[in-house]
Amino acid sequence: MTGVQTCALPIYTAAHTATAGTATNGPSDVWDSGLIMAGSSFSHTFEAAGTFDYFCMVHPWMSGVVIIR
């Protein structure tokens, strides 16, 4: 990894969160966007390489993984 990496998550419909962790294990406290309204976005700066799970607290079936190398 070179420097810091920023990941931006645009929200197009409905309100969502981008919460580090998984729906099964809950939030990991690495980051939490809070409620992001439609038409807004959230960004987080990663300062270390790694694999980071995230999910939506409002819609817990919506999840993803950010991979920083």
C-alpha cells in the first residue's frame, strides 16, 4: 500500500449506512457512516492495507468488502 486510500460510497436510493463489520457479528467499530440519505455519499480513509467487511444497518442483507492492498 502506498499512502492512504479513500473509498467513497454514493447512495442513489433510500437511506443506508456503511458500517464496518457484518450483519452476523455486528459492527466492528472500525467506521460507521451513520444514516446516509439518498443523493448523498460517505467516504472513509483507510490508513492500512487489509480486508474490511461492511454492511447496511438498515438493510442488513446488503453487504460488501473493501480490499486495500
